[in-house]
Amino acid sequence: MFGDSFAGQGSLAYNLSDTAGTQLPVFPSWPRDKIRHAEYVACFPNVLLGIQADHAFAMVVEPKSSGMSVEHLRIFYVGDEAISDRYADCRAATLESWRVVFGEDISAVEGMQMGRQSPGFGGGAFSPEMDLPTHFFQKWLATRVKTALENIE
């Protein structure tokens, strides 16, 4: 179904939230030796998914205009117990940590977009780790635009 419609990256350094001496429940079958592992998947063109041992998230990026997008974030916790009052501080800390992470990205993304509009922009490169998903997305988008244009003719 997805074929070439997604890319992603992983992390080996995810830290479980630890607030007020409690930790959120974890997925029962999550391997204990991979408790700090996390996976982040971009489903093109506008969905970001993340899964960690103690929660998952989905973000839909909604384009409002050529210069503005709105991000809709949903966090999913493990089991009904995770939404009890006992874990309220952990849930709040998890949400706040994602707000900080995603907030840090805003100026970087806006700066790259402004730079790409410059007549001096010659293609550029980010980093060996980040170039692959970026180029993958650009090829995916170019193929779909090309196909759409061919179908118009």
C-alpha cells in the first residue's frame, strides 16, 4: 500500500519520562533491551508518526497557504491506566517535551524555506543522516507531479 510513500529514522537515546517518581506504562511486548529505542516515520506528504516504549504520537501537518502550515499533534498512551490521575504529571511532561522539540524545529524549517527562495540557493546539502529522507521525499514529490502533468496532456 505505502510502497515508496514513507521514510524515517530511529533513535537509540529516547529517555522515558520520569516525573514525580512515576513512569508511564510501556507496551507489554516492547523488548526490555530496546527500551531506549524509538522510531519516527514520515508518511508523505503530511503525516509524522513516532513510537516509543511508553507512548506513540501522530502529527498531521495541515497546509493553510503557501506560507503557513498548522501541526495537529495527538499523543497515545499505553492502556487505560496511563490516563489515570496517577500519571497526569508524566503525561504533562511528555507533552511539554514534544512541544519543546517541535518548537525548536520551527525556526530551522522557516530559515531553510527562506533560504530556498533566495536566488543564490544552489541546491544545498543538510547532513549525511538527514539528506536521505529529504531527497527521498523530493523524488517522491517530483514523480507524482510528473505523473499528474503527463495525465493532463
